[in-house]
Amino acid sequence: MTATSEKSAGPLVELDDVSKFYGNIKALEHVSLEVHAGEITCVLGDNGAGKSTLIKIIAGLHRHDAGRFLIDGEETTLANPRDALDRGIATVYQDLAVVPLMPVWRNFFLGSEPTTGVGPFKRLDVRKMRETTRTELLRMGIDLRDVDQPIGTLSGGERQCVAIARAVYFGAKVLVLDEPTAALGVKQSGVVLKYVAAARDAGLGVVLITHNPHHAHLVGDRFVLLKRGAMSGSHTKDDVTLDELTRQMAGGSELEELSHELERTPAPTLPGTSAATEEGS
């Protein structure tokens, strides 16, 4: 099935009116979103908006308390992150779970290493891991100098790209990216966004968590805005401009009110100042 035909099918993942509470604290309330194959759904919001809680629900770390969580149209509750992976949902966190001193190929297969031989002669299939890592990175358009170099020597953008390629190789249908460009400069951010788009073009449904509306509008197909745990907007790319997306994320009327408050006002005239000035002249 091609990415185009998959796009016409139902969502891979759907949150319908989902809420999450921690005691009396409402971390998420009545949040809905859809993730379709071959599309990027962007979740935008400032710190404390509920983005982390949303990630944890989709990744199987936390269970939702209300609403429905559907995978391939089937209502479900994920037991743990392994359960999410088995259902085709891979999450790449901002801090990246890598071992800096290990080579790129070892990190690519970390926890899922292929072996060769049997019994006491069983060992890691290093050749297969090296060749597969190099091939899969090239397939995503990532041409590393040497897959034997420690992954810690790569730039932040390159490490993000390796994590994306790894998720694609291990059969993810849904890829959740937690602020992949947050700590990167303009050029590195552009590199990462290119590979996010490559994952979309490979037929994956991508959830891009970000606080940057410019990055979101550049690659996104759907946009969900969060504010203090609740939805403040939901759009497709056709019905929202970058300026409007930025305005809504920045608070819209709140930003206008702040701008009005910060406008310069004429300094008050002190009593006697005018008279003193006239006498001096």
C-alpha cells in the first residue's frame, strides 16, 4: 500500500476527548487529535501546556483517565512503552536515549542486536549491524562519514536523524518526536525537518511536538494547539496561515493586551517644571 492510498484510510492513532488527571491537577482535558499515514500532526504549546503528558499517553508511559485512545480504529489502553512499540508507535525523546561512547551502528541496534552462531559460538553479528546501519541511513538520505565513530561525536541534528532512521527500520507506523529542534541552530533544525518529512514520505504518521510555529507550519499537515492542558485550536494546513498559527500560539488577544500595556506613555510633567523652563528661557 502506498502512502497516498494509506492517507485515504482512517487515522493510525486517534485521541478522542482524552483527559488526564494527577489528583486534583488537570494535566490534559478534552484533547482530541488524529494521526494519519503519510501526514505530520504538529502539537504546539508553551511550557506547561500539556505536551509532555500527551506524549506519555501515546507512548504508553501513562494511561488516560477519560476519553478514548484508538489505534487503527480500535479503542485501546497501552500497558507500557513496550506495548506501544509492539503496536507500531515509536517515540524519540528530546534527550535521546543513546550511549555517547558507543559507535553509531551499536546505538542503531541498541537493545535489538542480531546475533550469529549457536550455543557457545553465539555472538553479535557486527557485520550485519554495520551494513544495515549504513544502508538504512543512506535510504533516509543520511550520509555519515563512518558508522564506527562514537555517536557522541555527531551533531545534535545528526543524532536526531539516526534516531528517526532507527524507528523507520524497526517498523514504526507512528513516530512521535519530542521537540527535535529545540536545542538546535537554524541549519541543524533544517536538516532534522528534512528527515521528519522523509519519514512522512515513507508512509509513517508523524506526531511533531514543538513550541516553534515556523517549524510546524513548514512541514505540518494538521495542527493542535494546547494551552494549560486544554485545546486552544485545531487546524489543517489549508485553513491556517503561519501568522495566524503564531498569533494563536502566542496568546492572540493576550499578546495584544500585553503590547498595549507595554506601549510608551508620555512622562508626567512635574509641578513647576513648565514655569521654571519659561523663566530660564
